[in-house]
Amino acid sequence: MQYLTLAFVFTLAMFLGLELIRKIPSQLHTPLMSGSNAISGICLIGAMALAPLTEDSPFALGLATAAVAFAAINVVGGYLVTHRMLSMFQGKKGESK
């Protein structure tokens, strides 16, 4: 029963996240991505801290490994996109502002 409850909460969170993202104007996506990078960084540290505690269960170890991998991809990709967006606001080399 506990897994069914967790699956329900996860599914509800996915639909809520999709609806929230759809309602956000495109001008706010970059600041929102910067904030989500901080949250993903916290998830990455938490997953790395909890991964050694999963020695007894191969399933838990697989989930911990997936959490570390997905959070790392999200953090690196988010910082690359944020860096690219911020570089669009800088002037060209040799150009004075």
C-alpha cells in the first residue's frame, strides 16, 4: 500500500509541475532554471550522501545511482543553459557599452 501512495504522489507532482511550467511566461524560464539548479544541487548532495546506506538492497542502490546521475545531468545542463542565456546579454568583444 505504501508504494501505491508514493506512486500516486509522484504522478500528482508530475502533473502539477507540468501545469505550473505551462503557465510561466518565457521571460521567466531562465531565472526559474537558476533556482531549480540550486534545488537539483541539493538533491545531488543528498543522493550522494544516502547512496552508501543502500548496501543491502540492489534496487535501492540502482535508484540512488539513477538519482545521482539524473541530478548531475540536470545541474550541468542547467548551468550550461544559464551561462549561454547570460552571455547573450553581454556585448561583443571590443564593443563599449
